[in-house]
Amino acid sequence: IAIDISCHWIYLHSSLLQGKTSHKFIDLGENPIMSVYYTSRPVLFFMCFGNEAFFAALYAMHFAEGPIIAGMGLFRLICYLAAPVMAVKTAISLVHGYVACCNIATIDVKEREALKQK
């Protein structure tokens, strides 16, 4: 969860530095993963829902396994089914962080070059 929050925050910050009106506005020349993630509502919904389902089921499993389905507790089953989605969502968060850091570095270089020219 910390990866998701921190990488999303720095991505929002880099979007503001670039003067974008929304962090969800993606230039088609930018990272293709981010483009699909933000331009397809079904993909964004599926990824966010799967990620939240994983962590909610993990929390619920702390207290109980839930009703038994196919010989396994419901909460454990949800964890197993949602784990790949959570892993991909975490990878996307890391891409968020990487893209944001690259954007901020580019902005910093341009600002320093502008100061040198003065």
C-alpha cells in the first residue's frame, strides 16, 4: 500500500510541475502501460477492484477464513484470485514512480539550463 500511495503522490506532483490539468491526462508518446491504464476505464476499474479485494480479503483473513467454498475459505480464495492483480497493480505503481522521477528530472534539467542562459 505504501508503494501505491507514494508512487501515486510523486506522479501527481510531476503532473502538476508539467502543468497538466489532471494526472490522468496521458500524452500518447508517454509510457504505453500508463496510457492503457488511464485511457481504459474497464482496465482501471479491474485493477483497482482487484487490488482492493486482495487487501480487504487479507485483512478479513486475520479474523476468519470465511465460508468454505471448494474446500477453501472464501477470504483465502479471494486472496489467491486477486494476488496476481495486486502484483500487476504494484508493478504499475512502480512504473508511476519511475515515470514521475524521469519527468521531474527532465524538468529540473530544463530549469537549470534556463538559469545558465541568463
